[in-house]
Amino acid sequence: MMFSLSLQAQTVKESYSFAVIGEPKYAVNFDHFDYVNPAAPKGGNVTLAALGTFDNFNRFALRGNAAVRTESLYDALFTTSDDEAGSYYPLVADHARYADDYSWVELTINPHARFHDGSPILASDVAFTFNKFMTEGVPQFRLIYKGTTVKAISPLTVRIALEKPGKEDMLGLFTLPILPEKFWKAHKLSEPLSTPPLASGPYRISDWKMGQYIVYSRVNDYWAADLPVNRGRWNFNTLRYDYYLDDNVAFEAFKAGAFDVRTESSAKNWATRYIGKNFANGYIVKDEQKNNAARDTRWLAFNIQRPVFADRRVRQAVSMAFDFEWMNKALFYNAYSRANSYFQNTEYAARDYPKADELTLLAPLKNEVPPEVFTTIYQPPTSNGDGFDRENLLKAGNLLTEAGWVLKGQQRVNPKTGQQLRFELLLPSGGNDQWVMPFQHNLQRLGVTMDVRQVDISQITNRLRKRDYDMMPSLWRATPWPSADLQISWSSGYINSTYNAPGVASPAIDSLINQIIRWQGNQQKLIPLGRALDRVLTWNYYMLPMWFMSGSRIAHWDKFSYPGIHPLYSSGTDAPGFDTWWYDVNKAAKLPASRR
């Protein structure tokens, strides 16, 4: 439902919901999302697991490890649906009036919106939140919204004005968590919190032991429980997360009944270890769900700021030593697919030779991008899977020689300095790393030494923030379309962003991303731009593509039910679509008394 009126040269519109591309799926009067059960019963206590430890309750702190799920403590102005990409529906907000170029928007706030202490959520809280993030939040936020103003123009109306008009940047502010000014004015956003903050979402923190467990309890008088975006969701009475330092220990605990739901990342575990009497008796259910939407992909990031990886040929040679086909067959029961795009499973992935519209974009950048961008379809190196890929290793050896690393004895060295080609792979401890040794062995065949260092999650986080590593794993989040967020990961203005794991600063990439930002919402323009950017990123070998799962593997004790529809874009801390599950008393009654 939308109204328009002309105000001088600017058209002012009114709307209930928004979509980045196209129109929102759900009409103004919708009752609930299609993928929920609106009649789902409330109840049940769920125990879950988290890896590592935690030392505070502030997800936005620039140091420390925040407790699991703390990013969900606060409601935002709008929320998204899981069966469409880039849509926004009212949560705290209930109406929007805005300029058609998205230079400004005025949002009215639902008068029923409340924090957990019963106090109202006001426009002043929204303005306070924005200013808090601008002064104490991460640097990349300040860069994106430089010059933006957010002001309360009445108790329940907030006005947002962007310095640079842009639909996606505006919609990005719609999902900013709203912090209560009364609590946060006395605390720094950048610092850890030792006690839970005043919040507003469907769950509140009700119990914890620092570093060991945290319990969330459903808010019985949650103000937004019956809004269309929440109906059928948030059904459990309590969610308890127990922390485990090691995933193998967590797995054995799950099988024994210490917690209820487990998402399995190891294909080998899934194929061989989910056995025993609790599976045979049907007490634990294995569920594999396929998903053809944009997928999270795993990569190994080269720190190109380090001299060892400054040369593209070295990065390419190291990539050729990663024998995915053998690993997938020998270690992972062929459960993975190889990542080959930053827009995996979307129409924005570069799959064919560049077409005329792409070449038009790429031609001015000819001197700044690899020549293969224009002539060759990118594919990661492939092998026959027998464990000794002579052809790829020969090519890799030639690349290293070209880059000035000659073979002396069994080692690649720089003949001028005598320096050995050696680097460190930084890994989180307790993870699934059976792929490391074969990769290390292949590199040895090339005369390259890869040292492996495992550190705890706190050190990983710290070293990532400082970019203190040669190479480390990097999860590339599913990207359904080329969004303005790409600048945080790749633009030179965000060189210090933790999302820019390789440390890329390229005028060519800046140019393409600036055009992507300019054409937000215009699918016709974004398709060639996305594909052009994909080619430039992949052919620069900034990251080594590892793999992705074409679905999810979830095991759970058989006491839950969930809707028949698994939405394409569902994710979740615990399992895809977990916020729509409910406790099923009839199923639970069939379990041993201690597991109900």
C-alpha cells in the first residue's frame, strides 16, 4: 500500500514495507509469514550448546567474547522475512513517509512498543542508538553513515536524513537494534558488559554463569508477540546454552542427551558417528535439508599485506596445492560442493564468458585487473581425486619460479636473500581440521612450508582485528545480490574492517563497488556489475575457495515439531528456522523421562 504526492521536485511516498529489489511479498494486511504455524503452542525448555566461552553481554563491544544470542536481545524498527531476499516489515516502526530518492525518511513508532521494564520505546531511543553507534561503534559504520542525521521530531516520530541518498543504506538503518537510552547512556558501546542490559526482544537473560552457561526466558508480556512478523515464532519457554571448549566433547554430550539440537558441520561425523541406541530407538532424529538459495561459503584468506602473499602468482600456486576433489572423497564423503563465486547459487555469479555489458564495465579497468578476467571463466583448480595431482603441482611450481621462488634442495627460497617460502595458517582450536595435513603435505611437495597454529577463539578474534596472520579460514556470508555491504569487505576506504580479511585496496574494485552502490535496487544494472566484480575478485586469488554445503544437517532429540515449509533464506544460531519450531508434548512423552 503506497501513496505519493509531489513536493516541489521531490516525490514523497508512504509505505508499510520495503524490498531492496522488486516488491515485498506480503501485503499490508498479512496475518503471518507462510513458513510458520500461527497456532504453534508455547512451552518447553530447550538446552543447546555453544563452543568456546564468553565473558560479557555486549555483542557490539570491540573486545571480549559476547555470549551467544546477545545480538537478538533488542528489537529493531523493521525485521525481515525468511522466504524472500531483502524485504523489510514493521516491528517497532509501524509506518514510513519518505523521499523517493531515499534522502530522508520519517518513521512513526508503534505506541505499544516497550522495553522489558515496561518503559516505552521512543524516537529519542532511536536517535540515541544511531549516535551511539556513530561515536562508539565499529569504524565501518561511521564511514558508511558519515553526515547522516537521526532526530526525534516528536516522541513517536524519528527522521533519518542521509548525506548521500541511497535505498540500501537507508534500509540498513531499519534493522539497527534500538538501545534504551536510560541504560546505555551510562555504558560504553565499545566496552564489554558484565551484567545483562535492559532489552526489548522476545527473550530476556534470566540466568548465567560467566563463561559456562546462559539461559534466555521468553518474555510473557512481550509487546510484539502478536504482530504479523512474530506470530508462530519464539515458542519455547527457555533456551539454555551450555558452553563446550571442544566440539568432540560437545558431540558426545549431545548423543548422551546433555542438549537437544545439533547442527553438524563435519560430513564424516554425519556419515559415521551418528549411531548408537538413541538413534536406533528413534530418540534422536537426523534431518538433512537441501537449499538452493545463496549459500555461506568457506574460504582461506591470504593476508596480502604480508610480503609472502603480495604476489598473485604465489597465491595462485598455493591454491593449486589445495586438492578439494581428494579431500571431498577421502575425508568428507562427497558431502561438499566447491565454492567458485562470491555470489554462489545466484544469477550474479560469473558463470560464462563476459558479455558486452560486463566488458563495457571492465574495459576502463583493463590495466588494473588480471588479464584472465576478459578471456577465461574462473574455476578453482580441479584434480582427479587420487591424492597426487602432478599436473596442478607442476603448474604451481612454475608459478612460484616465475614469482622468484626457486627450488633449492627441498625448499623454495628467494635467491637474492636466501629467505625460505614459509607462512603460518592460523586456526581456531577444537575445530574440524582434518583437511590441514593433506594441504600441508602438498605444499611440502612444492618446497613450501606451512606452519599450523591453533589458538582459542579470543586470540583468533584479536588477531583478526589486528590482521595479525598470514592465512586463516574465512566464512563468506551468503550474498543474495550485490549490496552496498560489499564496500565493508572490499573497498579501500574500509581497509581496516575485519570483514576485509585479505586486506584488499584496489581502485578497480572501488570503482565497481561505487557503481553497485549507485544502482542499488536496479536488478538490470546489478547483474553485470555483480558478475564483473565476481571475476575481478576470484581471478585476484585474494582467498582460496574451500567449499560449501548445499543444505544443512540437523540432529535433534525427537521432542520438536516444525512447519512443513523450510524457507529459502532461513538461518539461525541453532538450526535453520529454529525460531519457528515448537515443543511437541506428544513426541516428548515417548522419550525417556530424563530427556522430555
